[in-house]
Amino acid sequence: MRAIWKGAVSFGLVSVPVKLYSATESHDVSFRQVHAKDGGRIKYQRVCSIDGEEVPYSDIAKGYETEDGEMVILTEDDLANLPTTSSREIAVEKFVPSDQIDPLLFEKSYYLEPEGSGAKPYALLRQALLDADRMAVVTVALRQRVTTAVLRVRDDVIVLQTMMWPDEIRKPDFSIETGEVKDAEVKMAHMLVDTLAGDFDPSEFEDDYAEAVQAVVKAKIEGGEVKRTETSAKSGGEVVDLLAALQRSVDAAKSSRGESEAKPTAKKTAKKTAKKATTKKSAAKKTAAKKTTAKKTAKKTAAKKAS
């Protein structure tokens, strides 16, 4: 993993130098928008909605749209005066009971690794959080914007989880009319809960979407349903790369669940494609050689007739 931020956790007179790593990554399969007819990639232009002309990046500014539809243009000077900070401090504001933090507030998770002499105070903070069953509410500046976050312990590692601001949590604007609930119905609901009760094990759940996409792509490649575009490699390398990327995504997901990796199929496809390309090149060379021999023969015949 690559550290994305360096700073220090400070609480009281104690400072713990740390590195920040992203704790999560997405394995979603991404697609390109293409022209269904020929497979060409779709391009977008920056066009002004008023004069219909394309606008270069140098002429693009930031605008804030008001509730009545008016546009306020903000200049670089306006943005420079906004409250930003480049502080490298994770400041502990207070330690709160873990059950007081609504999980709905959590946004993104990061691992904290101690640097150098920070290992011992890091371990002390980790143990204190575990023993007290509390989270540390902190403020931290990421990408020059101050946000609130919490520090908690997961598998002997302190995790920083950024939080949304309270006004970003929406309230449900609907009511639920349950009618009369009978005791027998409540008892039956309790029985159902007891029947399905158990411990949470994330490895029991699978996201088989990537595998399904890979199967569809592989079937289309084997069936010759591939669109050749200007950016396509002669040996079909772009398609093979997609298949390999999908295979790596599936293998990574299985590896994280402790399952054995699937046998790579992309290499076999690449080898077959390379063999076909080599065969075509050899055939082309033989044909060219034959044509050259035929031309030389024709020239000699013509010379004899002339003499």
C-alpha cells in the first residue's frame, strides 16, 4: 500500500507520528460508453449552453447556482480567501462511548501506521481505546478541508473514519402506518429472528457480478463478437487486457475471502491470438515471395522476345 498522507495524532501533550493509508478499494467492473454500431468510444465536448460554442479549459470557471436559478461566478481570488488548512495534525477533541456514534455518519476509512518513535505511544492509545470501549472524536484536514472523524481499533490497527456533517444526514419524510400488532404476530417475529440468529461472517457473502461479466465477455470473444476500432491492437490485445483485468479483480476478491485463485484464462487466449497472428504473417511473406518470383520470370521472358 502507498501512504496518501503523513501527520501526527495529538492528544494532550502526546504526539504520535503516523502515515495514512486507504483502507478500502472498489472492485466494481467499469465499462466504456461506445457507439453500438462500430464500437467507437463516445467523446464529450465542453459546450456553452448559451452560445453553443466549445469552451477551452482556460475559460472555465466555478459557478454557484442560487435557488432561483441565477449563477454566481467565483474567481480564483474568491476561492483563495476561503477557510482552508494544510495542517498535518489529527487533533483528538474527546473520547466518547462507541455506541453513541451512528454508523450512518461514517464516510471513508483509513489505516493509521505509526512512524519511527511513534510505535509505543501508538500502542498505548490503541490499548486505551480498547479498554475504555470508546472512540476518539478528532478533527483532521484532508485535501485542505477540515472534517470530523473518529479513531477506533480494528485488528490491532487504529482506523480513522471520516464522518459526514450532521446536516448531510437526511431525515425520512414518510410515516409508517402499522395498524394493530397482535402479540401472536410479535411472538412469531421473535421466533423467526431466533431461527436466523448467528454471527456475521463477511466471507459468506459474494459479489458474483464481476465473474458473470467475465463469462459474458469471454463468450463474445470466442464467438468473434469483437468490434475492431482504430485503437484496437492487431492481436486483439485490448480485449485480452480487459479479460485479464476482470480475472485479476475476481482473483483479488477470492483471495480476500481466502479462496483459491481461479486459473488464468487470459494468457491462453493471448497465446492463441499470437499464434494466429504469426501464421497470418508467415502466409503473407510466402505470398509476397511468390509474386516477386513471378515478376522476375515475366521480365526475363519479355527480354528474350525482344532479342
